[in-house]
Amino acid sequence: MNLEDEDGVGANWFASRVRRKIGNEINISFWKDMWLGEASLYLMFPRIFSLSTQKEAKLGDMVMFQGGVAVWNTIWRRHPSLWEVNLIDNLMALLEGVILGTEEDRWEWLPDDSGLFL
């Protein structure tokens, strides 16, 4: 079965053309929605996703604020190995620049490689 139409658009076209724009963190899946970077976090960090006990968590479930600073609340099913700790450090470095808002979460349409919105 061919999952492409005559324009060459694959069955997963929606995920490649939109991402979640974070606002109040209520509706965004921390691991599965594409809200940070060019891919979902579970695709960027499959090994530590497999360690997470929070696979279905929303973004708002994963962050707490202490003194106005975002602190990421991750829970692992076992103690991570040394090389997994390095992956977790990479994830935390990526999350360091996240700015959370107060408006509602929404979808954002992404331009194609030429910069056009198709």
C-alpha cells in the first residue's frame, strides 16, 4: 500500500508541517508532541524516553516553578547509567532555554524548506 498521494505527501504529513506552540502547557504532550526543536522529544531521546515513567505526561506535569525558575520534574523507572545521565544532561540543556507562557497552547504551521507555507 502506497501512503503517498500524487504530490508525494506521506501519511505523516501533518506531524512534519505543524508543531505545538507552548502557552499554558495544558495540552502539549511533553514527549510526543513536536514543541521543541525539529522533532518530538521521544524521537530525539528514545533511550531516556524508555526510562521515563511519565510517557503520557503533559508539559505542565513535567515542570515546577521555584522562585520563578522552571525546574523539570523527571521520574525514571530505574537509576540511569552513566551514559544515560549524559543523555539526560543533554535533554536538560535543551530544556534550559524554554520560555513558558500564559496563553492557551496552539498549533503552529511550519513553512517548507523554501520558506513557503504550503
